[in-house]
Amino acid sequence: MTCPKSLADVDLFGPGAAEHWYEAYDILHEEAPVLRLPGEGLTPDRDAFVLTRHADISRVVRDWERFPPTLSLLLDQIREQGRLPHHMPDLDAMVISIFSLRPTPELWRAHRKELTDPWVGPGAGRNRDAIVSHVDSLIDGWIDTGEVEFVREFARPLPQRMMATILGLPMEDIGQLEIWGNAQVMSYVHGTGHNNRMTEDQTREKFSLLAGFSDYVRAKVKEKRAKPADDMISFLTQVHYEALDRRLTDEEINGIVYAMLIGGLETTQYAICEQAQLLCENDGLFNRLKADPSLIRPFIEESMRLRSPTQGLSTRITSQDEEFQGVKVPAGSTLHLRWGAANVDPEEFEEPYRLDLERKAITRHLAFSAGPRVCPGAGLSRLEQTIAWERLVHRLDSLSYAPDNPFMHQPGIMLGTLKLKLHFTRSSEAAQ
């Protein structure tokens, strides 16, 4: 796809679109901050709308009543029928978990506070030593070579190892977990349009790849109910869920594990990879972080704002007639929230494309969304990214692009670099 020059050229969802998303965002901010997609709503007689302004998306994600999640329609269908829809078997475990544990904003917050916060939210600090160990182990694998394929040898395996550690799964199972994780996000990578539609063949392939996942998790749950350890699955088998005054079922735990794999593998990988590119592209920035590691945390925030891992999702519908930027949006419309565009919105961020480590309210970006459905694993992701760069700037003296980088991104709605070759020099002062 060629770089868009006008609104007529803008296509956020076509093949190759990821290579020119940010040029498209500039055009949309200027000419169509609310972009109508005729006939692309939940039914052919309804429309979808792409929102690109920070203020509009912030309003939507914080108001569940006026802008309910699209998943709420499926939950209503389940409630009315009293059973899961047969045409969505890949969602069974996760939907059962959501339907029974967090169907309302209040229960969504309770679910996060009681079940996930202790491990991947505010309580993510318990994983610090494990993150340091995995980061150093990965660096050890290539520190003496002078060149690294950063995606394959660092950015991808780090969150994989950490999710296995947190859940209490064997490291030797990571290869299979990666297959299941890729299958779970298949629609976000290979689906088409704003709502990530897959063909029947793709759907069958996804089901085939997911074969065995539920049985695998059930077996682990059974093991950990009998002999709990210090890991998240063991915790879920033992915890008394105060919001509902009961223990969790095996199916509910299965759904939580499913959600952890969806959210815990891909996005952190993409963030770390984009951060490496920003360091290569901004002269002196690596040395600045090395001289003052306290700047790593604001660097993490600015990098996620500038290169948001998840660029957008069609996750909300309008429960009543609305208006955004002078555009009337009827009730029942689908809203595609374009977080990547909101995070470089010039009405919200002064000099939006400048990496500014002193930017005021630096965490107000929407890379993790916001409101009741803010990403539950944001604490873990931030910690993994921070420790990764603390160790990298300690153990390396320089970082730069190696020749012949393709700089190509995967398809879909994630900003995922496929391959990244880097040159580096080992720090003469850091034995480890």
C-alpha cells in the first residue's frame, strides 16, 4: 500500500496499511476525526465509526452505560438462551468466565481487584526477580555475538517466559503455548476490516490450532487444586471470590488463563521492539538512559504513546444517539476506537511526534485503554518493559540498526515488527 496523500487514500485496514498508519492519522485528524464506515456495523443496515480524537475515546471508554462493550450483546444472547452459542466454540471458556464472573462494570472491577491485580496489576512487583532472571538469561544468549535478531531472541521470548512463570506452567511447554497464543489472536492478525473478520477456512484453522488448550489447562488446574504452589493458577484454585462469595469453577479458571495468554504475550513483545527502534532513531537517547536509568520509565510511557502496540479495536456500541466532532452517530452504531491515533492527537499532545521524557501527565496516553475495562495486565507489561531496558542499558554500551532490516509489520491491528536486526557493543563495566 502506498503512503496516503489525501482522505480518499486512507485505508486503515487494507493489506500493508500498517506501514503508513501514522500518515493516515494526520489526514484523519485534519479532515475526518470521525470516519464513517457505511454498512460495516453489527448488521448491514448499520454503520461503524472510527474515532481518532483522544477526548472522544476517553469519553467512550469511561462510560459503560452509554457505550457498552460489543461483547455485552453476546452476553445478553447467552442470558436469553441460557446456553452458549454453538457457532463460537473458540470463545466458550473466556465467555463463560466473563458471563459468570464479570458481566457488569462493578463485577469487572471486582474481578480485576481480587483475581488479576495481585499478579499482573498493582501486585506485579512480586514478579520482579523472575523478570530480571529471564531478561539476563536471554541477554546471556547473545551478549558475545555483537548482533541480535531482537524479535526472536529477546522481545518475543521474554513475555512468553514470564507468562509461563506467573501461571505456573513448565518452560518446556512454551512452544505449545505460543501456538495456542497465536491461534487466540489470529483474528487480530489475519482478520479483515475494522472488526477483524475471518473466513470459514481461517476459523477452522484457528479451532484446529486451539485443539487441546482447554484440556491442557484443566489438567493443570486439577494438579494445582491438589497441590497448590506460588503461581497464579494455584491462587485461582484456592481463592474465595468475595464479589460472588464463592470459589471459582474449573471453567472460569480456564477462561481467565485464556485471557491472560491473549493479553500477556503479544503486546509487550511489540512494545519492547518499538522501543529498540526509537532508541536507534533518536541520537543520544540510549546514552541518556544509560547515564540516568530513572528516565527509563518515562521513556516507556512515551514509546507506548508514540508506537501503541494495539492500534485500535471495535469494542463499543452506542446505546443512544450520540455526536462526536459534529458527526451524528445513531444508536446501535459500532465504534472503532483508534488508540494509536488518539495518542498522537495534536489537540491533546503538544508536538505529538516528539519523544519528550519531560512531558506533563505522561501516562495519559491510551495504549492500555482507560476506564472500567483498562488493560488488567498493564502493571506487568510496564514492569517487564522497564526491567528489560534497565538491564539492557546496563549490559550494553551502544545499540544501532544492523544492515538490511526490512522494517515490515505483520498484518492486522497490532503494530508488530516482524524482524529486527540490531548491532550492539557489550558494556566493558558490566559483567552481568
